[in-house]
Amino acid sequence: MFRRIDHVGVVVDDLVHAGAVLRLLGFSLIRAQEVPERGVSIAFYGCGDGQIELIEPLRADIRGARLGSGAIARIEHIGVEVDSVHAVADALQALGVALTHADPVQIGPNLSNWTKIATTAGIQFQLVERRDPGSSETSEATF
């Protein structure tokens, strides 16, 4: 079902500071971007075959909802690479796992969906179907 751990998503209070720490530890910046529809800035840092996704909320309401009060960082989700988000979603739902979206969300060329933590023992998993950036199979979806 799951191919490998793709990344660990960490919500941070300060993307620049957290990124500097990761670079000091030997991680390399892969890509960074703002995701205005989600109200966040993100940056992916690589180390070996895995990545850490830093997520900085850009508005106070989003910061409170995703980071809480007083925290400077917290692990939010574990991204796992799958062959097909649709197939894995169907299999998980048959096991009683609920997902955050009825259909996968497109982020760049990739498709994603997330488990609802109440149905996965408090751990949120992001299902990531990696796609070729030039693929015609991609379709825009919104959060």
C-alpha cells in the first residue's frame, strides 16, 4: 500500500530560522513556495531519500489552528508515497479510515490526500502520488 516515507511535515513559527537550522545540519533546500490558497509558505529540505517539509502559517488564525499557542514547531503529518492516491484511499476507507478530501488535491504535479487523525490513532498521513511535472494527467484542484 505505502511505498516509502516521502517526507515529514513540520509546522514552524519561523520558516527562515528553521531552514537555517536544517541547512546547518546538512539538509539541502529542494524547493520553497507560498501556497496562498492554504495561507502558508512551505519549503522542502532533502537528506538522503527523505525530505522534511517546513510549513509556516501566514495568518494568525491559521497559525493558531495548525501550530497552537506558544509552540515554535510541531510535527503535523507524515507523507507517504503511494502508486495511486485513489486506490490507496479506497483501501483505507474500506478499513474505516476517513480522508480530508473527497477527491485528491493537486499540489504542483503531484496528487495528495490526508487521513483524518481521529481515524488513524492521532497520526495524520499525507498520501502522495508523485507525477511527472510534464504529465497531461494532472488536473487542478483546490483546497
